[in-house]
Amino acid sequence: MADRADVVIVGGGVIGTSIAFHLTRLGLTDVLLLERSQLASGSTGRSVGIVEATFGTDVNVALAKLGYEELSRFPEVTGYTADFHPRPYLETVGLERHRAYLERCINIGRRHGLRQRLLKPEEIVELFPELRVDDIAAGLVNEEAGFCDPHSVAHGYATAAKRMGARIRTNVPVERVLAERGEVVGVLTAGGNVRAPVVVNAAGPWCNDLNRSLGFELPVHLWQRQIFVTTPHPEIPRDRPIYIDLSGRFYFRQELDGGCVLGLVEDIAAKDLANPETDWQFKTKVVEAAVHRVPKLAETSIANAWSGIVTFTPDQLPVLGPVREAKGFYLANGMSGYGVMISPGVGLAIAEMIVRGDSRSVDVSALSYERFRSGTGARGAGLWLSQG
């Protein structure tokens, strides 16, 4: 293994590989990415791959729009496929008081040039006839959306980065970050030290294992998510919108064969980070939520299932950028359930910070770790509405 690099990236999911790609694209090619297992073997490989740009904060919309633009033309950007398939994105709220949230999202989206519109229940039925709407107050549809294969994204970024000079090493767990006199000097692995003046923490749910070696921890929760996939229904066309019920915390997208990928968000503490197991008892709750919203799904069966880990911050926003504990140490953590869709924007932002001194394509200053020290983080700023 190489014993020196200009930049060491810890983590081989979509975030780490995107950073590696964007660094090399900016001309910094002495990059070494270290992955504890295989590329995309953690949270990335267990994601459902939804790509959309509807959020209630400018910084998330900016990151997600960059994500959509890059993932939807991934072969042009990297030379490899993301297996991206465009679909409209529909989200709904069940409470009238949450209509204001959708209106805020549209106002923010308009500033960023998104094609969005507010929908009445009867208009939602025109878009998605199989959807039950008698308990829906309003909806929002966004055309800048679709889904991708997260494995393909991570491997595409990694292969493109390698082509431009980066090195990728798998099955190399990083044990700690090394610092001297307040500056990063490298990392310690089981195979020895790797010297580097810059280290990026893109380790997903293992992020605090590295942060603790510098004397701090991020305030993140590790939640386990359960995903179930139905058989296709012959009367539900295969091109229905990606759907999120913000009030019911239920989401849905279709596979290419028409099977439905189902998820229900409950904050259940993660146990095994490397090999999370499917909770088959939880299937009952997911199926109930799915059948409530799309009654025809009662006529399908579960064909596949998996489980994954998501890393949530208190404000549902990622943590990006340098820290005061050690010069040269950068965070790309706490993606809060939507890391795949913002991975291009995160990769570009971190790469610009390292190469140019700050993120020029998108202002991510609000995502610094300092917001938790000062208590300025916003609540419920990410994908999911606060309960109540």
C-alpha cells in the first residue's frame, strides 16, 4: 500500500468516491481512497437510489439540483453509467397546516429553476390514479427527479477517479487519524501509516470512530431502515411517480419491471452496522402503510427485502467542511438519508474546499460542524417533516 498521498479519503461509498472523482477532475490526482470493505458495501449499497431536489432549505436544494444534473447525465460526466431513470417526484402532506411547507419548497425551488407545482387532491389522482387521496391535504410534483443504481454511481466515480490518477484500496480499515501540533499528518491502518496533509472523513456510520481520534464526536444518530419490494401489479403502470408521504413517513418507487420498492421511516437504533438484518416483523407495518396509500398493492406479495443504516444529524442536514481540531481534516458526514442524491454536490463542494480554499459552486457554509457548537442548527430542515 502507498505510504503517502496528498489527500486520503476514508470511505468508499457514493460520498467518498464522488470526492475522489471531483478532486481528480480539479487536477489534484495524488488521492488515495481507503475503504474498510468493498466499494458501496455500506449505506450506499442499501439505498433505494431516489434522486430529487425538493427540500425546505436553499442549501439542500442547491446540492440536490447539482446531484440531479450530474446523475441524470452521468455517462457524459464520468464515462460510466449510473443506471439513471427519470420519473416525476410526488410528495404529499395530510395536514392542512403542512401546506405551508410545500409552498416554501416551491418558492425555494423557483429560485433554483426547478419545475414544481402545488397539487390539489383531485390533481394528484390525475397524476397517480391508484393513490388514495381522501386523507391528503395537498401535494407537490417536481420534474427534476428519477432513480439510479447507487452501486453503479460509486463504482463509476471510483473508476473515473482511477483513470485520472487516484488510487482505490479496499479491505483497508482506517483505525485513527494522525495529527501533530494541530495539523493532520495521515492515518493509521492495520498495514501501517499513510502520510497525508489532508484527510477526508466519508466513513458513513463509522464517522465518529475517526472523529474521536481527534477528540470530538458529531451528534449523529444511526438508524436502521427496512426496505421491501413487491411483485408487479398488472394494473399499475411501471412509470408511476416516485412518491413520498411526508406525514405518514412512507415512500415508494417502482423497479423497471413494475415491482414497488417500499419504505416506512421509523427511528430504530442500528445494531450491526456492517450487516444489518431484515426485520420481517416490521414488514406488517410497511405493508399496512403501502396498502393504505395504494390499495391495489394488497394484491401483490413481497418478493425481496433488505436493510440499511442511515446517519442522521439533529437538523437532518449533512456536516461538511473543515474542523478546528486539526487543520487538514474535512468532514463529509451525516447525510441524513439522502446521501446518494446529493453525492455529486457534496463531492464537488469538498473538492473545491481542498483545492481552491472554499466551495464556490454552492455555498455550504451553513453545513459546518460549528453550527452544533453554537446551537444555530435548524430543526427538521431535511427530507422529513418534524412529527406533529
